[in-house]
Amino acid sequence: MCETCGCDGEDAPRITLDHGRTVTLEQKVLARNDDLAGLNRTWFAERGIVALNVMSSPGSGKTTLLERTVADLGPERPISVIEGDQETLLDARRLTAAGARTVQVNTGAGCHLDAAMVAGALTALAPPDGSTVFIENVGNLVCPALFDLGERARVVLMSVTEGADKPLKYPHMFRGADVLLVNKVDLLPHVDFDIDACTTAARRLCPGLEVLPVSATRGDGLKTWYDWLTDA
Amino acid sequence: MCETCGCDGEDAPRITLDHGRTVTLEQKVLARNDDLAGLNRTWFAERGIVALNVMSSPGSGKTTLLERTVADLGPERPISVIEGDQETLLDARRLTAAGARTVQVNTGAGCHLDAAMVAGALTALAPPDGSTVFIENVGNLVCPALFDLGERARVVLMSVTEGADKPLKYPHMFRGADVLLVNKVDLLPHVDFDIDACTTAARRLCPGLEVLPVSATRGDGLKTWYDWLTDA
């Protein structure tokens, strides 16, 4: 049996790509990004700021989770948000309304936030010392995985509507996760989703990964998520 | 009122990025891709093959829609599938089991299919003259929008669990769509989703866009989808 996907054999032709020059270019871009991410990490550490890189597909519930988190924890601790989207101020407005200090980064055709964008946003955001900064990345389960932003930890979300096979099909994102929130568990009665299979798949890529089932709309599991945040 | 996102004003700081050198590099890559896509388009036309580029976020239901389509229409017309995923043969196995001739393209760290990958896959696939070829792109609502594959039309899916604001937040994908399938309408009673607002948002980017509400699991709207396919 194939260890990667659990299939019984190669029953369809497969083409695995060798990127060649693309990879070389990409490595230069990533090396420069890693340098800037290191500067961000030092900047956060010097101020006692906990920065968390929040990533998922579009529509997995990142913004709803952060709205709820800001509303519930904001009175106890200052929370700021860097909002990444291709276009619109919609999410920044939601987080501002929930009580967070917020900066929107619109990437245009861009598919991810990088360390330079975060550095620029921090200048505008000016988060207070000892605070929490959520960096809500562009909704994309692929590209953001490659770009270190200088965060303390990577928070990956997926929703139960997306299917339990997603960790195996998009391994880069799950391999680097510090915690996986499986959101929208309120929809479990209505969809075909095996949370144990999903957890097993994610932990095959990232042994020991903490997996938290939550519903950002109904509130399930948020206490555990807030405990995780306190320890982050 | 802002015409882009319908907001009332700039109530949060916004950083809009000027990509500079990145854009220049990207333009070279895209120009080369466009040349190859033109060759694919000629190849399809010479054989009377209808090629459709199917795109969405991960978990919107592309594979389930194609499984159902192959099972329902396969007896009447030959259907082949080029399956794009970062890893695994899972989707190719599902489509093969449904009755389609299938080739899996694994992109590794790559975030989209490009015209060269499709050309390579076609050699292995050898679709018959006069047939239909679905190209199921990597699950990503961002990057695949930029890469012409030589397709006849672009089929964009989103699911009702993802939120009606997605067209405005990821405009490139919706701007180039030929049809938008709003999937998982069986979940409408359980989620907060305004299909009229979603349609309005999508048509603001792509005037006259055909929007088809469907449920690939329950079967709602598939007759309309099959009619669309017949006319494609």
C-alpha cells in the first residue's frame, strides 16, 4: 500500500513534476523572505508580542473565528489583526467592529502574505507591547505554507465541509502547522466527514499535531482554543 | 460608497501592494504560458474536443461533481479527466472508478496547473476525437485564475459554506469565469448564505455570468449543468 495516500496501487497514470528553474527562482524569493521573517520574529520578541499566522482555504471560517476570539478575549488582552485579502476591506471592517486594532493588506493578484508585507503592516498597526497579533493570511491552502512571516506559531483551519482527505492532498500546509482547528462541527450531522481519518492524515504529516474541533458560530470547542492561545 | 466592496468608507488602514519586479517576472511566465495554451487550444479544436478548466477552493466539490457527471453522461459521450493535486492519486482513482479515462498530475509544491502540464498530460491521456476533457485544477481560488490552459471554457465552483463575499474578495477567479456553479445547496438550511448577494457580487465582476445552484451529492440542478455542458 502506498504510504502517501493509502491507495492500493498506481491504477491511473501519474505525472510528478520536476520544477527545475522555477524552484531555483523560488528558493531565492524564499531565502529573502526568511531573512525578513527573522527580523519580524526579533521585533515581536523584543516587545513580548505573540504573533500567530492563521491560514486556511477561503471560507473555512478564519474571520468568524477571529471575530469571536476578539469579542471574547479582547476585554482581557489587547488583540490586533493584520488582514490579508486580494481585495476589499470587508474582513478588516468585521474585525474592527469586533474590537480589534486592524490593518487590511490587499494583495491584488497576490496569493499569500510575505514577511515584507507584514513588516509594512506592523508599522501602521503599532501593536502594544505584550499583545497578541493575528495575521489572517489570504485564503489559500497552498502558497502561504511556503512563506514564514516571523510568527510564533501557525494556526491552520479547515472546515468539515471540505473533506477529510485535504491534509494528504495539500501536505505542505499541514506539515508546518502548530495547531489544526477543524471548524464548523455544527454541520457534522449534514456532511460526510470522518474527523478521526482527518486527524490521522494530518498527524501522518505532522506527528503529535494538536487537533481542535470547533464551531466558531455555535461556540463548540472555543474554550480549548482559548486555552491553547494562553499557552502559545 | 466604495464600488469595489460596498463598504461605507476607509475605516481601517489599507495597504495596497505594488508588486514591481514580481509582476515583471510573472508577465514573462504568463506570456510563455499563453503561447503554450494557444497550442493546446489548436490541438483540442483540430480534434473536436471540448476542454473545460474546473476551478475552486479545496473542498468545494469539484471531484464529486465530476464523478456524478461522468457516471450520468459517460454512457452517452466519452469523458476524460486531467486531475491536478499537490499530492496523492485519490481523485484520479475516484474518477477512474466512475468510468473516466484519467491522468493525475501531482504538482508537489505547485499551486496551479499550467499549459505545459496539460500538454504533457494529454500525451498520456490520448482523449478520443469529439470527446469532453475536464481539467480539474489544483484546489485554489487564487493562482489558477492567471493561467490559461487552452480550455474552451472556465467552470468555477464555490460552495454555500464558503460565504457570499468570496467573489469580491477573490475577484480574478470570478472575472474570468464562463459559468459559476454554487454547490452544496443541500446545506442551505444550515448555513448563513445569500445566493442572490453572491450572484450580484459575481456579476459585478463578470456581467451576465451564468450562475447555477447545484448539489453534486443530492442532485439538485444537475440537469441544468448537463444542458450547459451540451451547449459548451
